[in-house]
Amino acid sequence: ILSVTLNDHAGQAAPFGSARLQKKDGQIDILFVADEQGNFCLRGLPAGPFTLEGEGAESDRTEFSLRSGDTKRVELSIMSH
């Protein structure tokens, strides 16, 4: 399970913000839009290294790995709309 919270650069929730999740081997490339509280959750992802990057020029990027059975929480700053 991957739980993501998108925040603006002031640390406030970014409602309906978007980000892209990519698996480093290229098998997964998902663009998602968060809910009204800036949250998004994905289940059933395979193990391996991932990159999560906010949409927009000044958005952050993070890299992490998932292991089988992991529950991972990630916060990411994105450019406000």
C-alpha cells in the first residue's frame, strides 16, 4: 500500500494536486490526482524502486523502494495551482 499526501510549499494540503508515480523499470507510469485533502492511496503495487514527482515546474521529486507487503507513506511538495 502506498499512501501519498501532496502539500504546497507552505506545507498546506494541496487539494486535487497531481503527481506521477513511475517504477524505475518502466512497467508502471501513473498520473494521479489527489482528493480534496491532498491524499491518494494505491494498493497492489509490485516490489521495487519507484520515483514520485509532482506535476509542475517547482514540484519536488522523491525516490523510494517498496518491498512485498509494505505500507509506505510519502509526503511530497508540489507547486500550487
